[in-house]
Amino acid sequence: MKKKRAVGLLSAMFVAAALPMVVASPASADQGDCQYSLHQAGYNIGPKVEAACKLGADFNPAAYPGCYWALVNIGVRPGDAGDACYAAQS
């Protein structure tokens, strides 16, 4: 009987320890971080920047390059565009 109780207690402890890892939400990318990065670099934030940053916050392989080139095409310096798109992915 003690063996069953010990196994039950260990199982409950394992579930209690693993539950936060299973339930935790994934880190979310944020277009706001992208926009803030550009604002800090001295850029005005308008609809084109918002659209590029939103693109950068998507979870797909084309997100970073799409964000980067959209920003560069509207006149953002490449280094600032890279930093902003990286912020959107983080």
C-alpha cells in the first residue's frame, strides 16, 4: 500500500511541476516593439511602418525579410530596419 501511495505522490509532483510548462503561452512577437524601436531611432510612425511591423510580427519564415524590405523601401536605414524587425520577432 505504501508503494502505491509513493508512486501516486511522485506522479502528482511530476504533474504539478510540468503543468506550468505545458500551459504557458508562447512568447509573442509584438509589432509595438518594432514601432517603438523606430520611434526611438527618430522615425515617424505611420500606416506604412505599422504595416511593415505587423508583417514582421507574424510567425512565418518570410516575416523578417518582408518587414525589413518594407521598411527599407520607405526610407528606413538598413540597420534601423534590421533592429526593428528583430524587435518584432522577439
